[in-house]
Amino acid sequence: MNILLLCFGNNTALHIQTYFAILTILKYKNEDDTVTIYTDHPEYYKRLEHHIRFAVLSKEDIANMIEDTGYVFLVKIKAVMESAKANPDRHLLFIDCDTCFCRKMDEIRTLLDNGQGVMYNDEGHPSQMKGKSLRMWNIIKGKNIGDTGSRLSLAHNMWNSGVIGIPKEKLNDVLPLTLELCNMILRLDGICFIAEQYSFSVAMAEYLTLHPATPWVGHYWGNKDGWTAYISDFLVQSHINGWTVGEEIGHIDTETCSRLPLRIKKPKINRRLINLVNRMFPNKILK
């Protein structure tokens, strides 16, 4: 498989998450799988240079991928397309930075070998959602899905795109359609946060039977603070003890990772009270 990750920008926490995600991939991948990181900060991953491949992005590359849309998630679609073009004889497995593999990938590989698709999980139909998701659906429902002869309907659910697995035989079908759909949504609905996610969902569903990746991967988008703290502590231990990359991989505790919550919902009153207390009793800087 061609396993791909993407992380760009100056948010160190995202690069920390990506580094750890790569370690979990290295723990469970097969010997003939390749791992590539698309990034504008390759220095963060220098320790991994003998284990992974690098696709270095310049500021100009990123700007060209985004074009004049202002939509940063176009970089994800175009990086996936570029990687697929460079590896046409391999299944493609895209992994978001805020993920953790907890099991071997053999069953994912079997699904792809059998012409099936993989995304993280089925989140339901946007017509049943609120806010921007529902607004997007009301604008695009009934529109043509490229040249497939299909129209956007209640058959097209929203899948989480934190994991995207595409068999090699379908790369040239799924990816151009994904980009076409995303551009259509942006044209009709402006800057829509979920345009990339829904475009992958629809394009994948048009050509593949989709399966959730949740048995193998944890996607902790709903508890990034908790996971970043755990990963930071792990990397501090690595630094203090002088672990090699191989020792870091060996010290990953799958059982502990499996117990960490992937989502935490704080009550609104919790956030409001914290903000109120911080305003009423601000910290004082002592000279």
C-alpha cells in the first residue's frame, strides 16, 4: 500500500500528532508498504528519514493547490491525487494527523484487494445535520455527480475522511470526481468546511462499497487536547531516555491508546463558567 499523511503550517501540535501517527503506522504496516509525509516542515520528521518518504511542499506549492479559493483542504485532495499518480500500482491509504493505529492493517489490505473502499466512519446524511452541513445540502441536493449519471440524493451519506482507502483500480475514477465535486460545492456554497469530506464520501460511494476503519484506527478529532498531552509526554520520555525510532515504536502501548477517549464533549456551562472566572480573576504577572 501507498500510505500517505499530510501536515503543513506552523502549528507544532499538529506535527507532534503526525509524528506519533507515523510511529503507529510503522508499528503495524507490512514490509512492502511505503509511508510518505507531505509537509512544508520536513525537519520535524528528520528522525524518521530512514523509515518514510518525504514530499516537501513550498509555500508556492500550497498556494497553487489552494488556487484562489482560500480553501486549505484542497491541498489534501491534490496531495492525494499527486501521490496516487506517482504510485498507480499501489492501493492508497490516506491517514489524517490526529489518528492512531491500534491493530495490523491486514484486513484493510484485504478489503482493498477485493475492490472495496475504506473511510473512517459513516456520520449520517447531511440533511439530518445542523448548521453549515444542512445549508450545504440544501444548496447542492439534486445536482449531477460528474458524468456518472447519478444525482446527489439521500443515498449519499457523509463519511469522516480521517481515513481514506482506495483500491488501485479505482484511483482514476474516485479522485478526479472528488476534485470536481469539491470545486462544485465551493462554487455554489463558498467556503464550506466539509466540502472535501463530502466530496470524498460521494465519489467513493459512487464507485465503491464503503467500510468503516474504526476497528483499526482511532481518530481523536474530538479530544485533541487529551491526546496531544499524552503524545507530548511520550516524546519527552523518548528524549530523556534517548530512545531510537525503533524503541519508540516498541514502547507504543496499544492498550493504553485504546483506552484514551476519542471524543469529549464539555457542557456549554463549563466553558462559560471558565471564561467568566478568567475574566473576573485574571492572572497577575509578578515582577
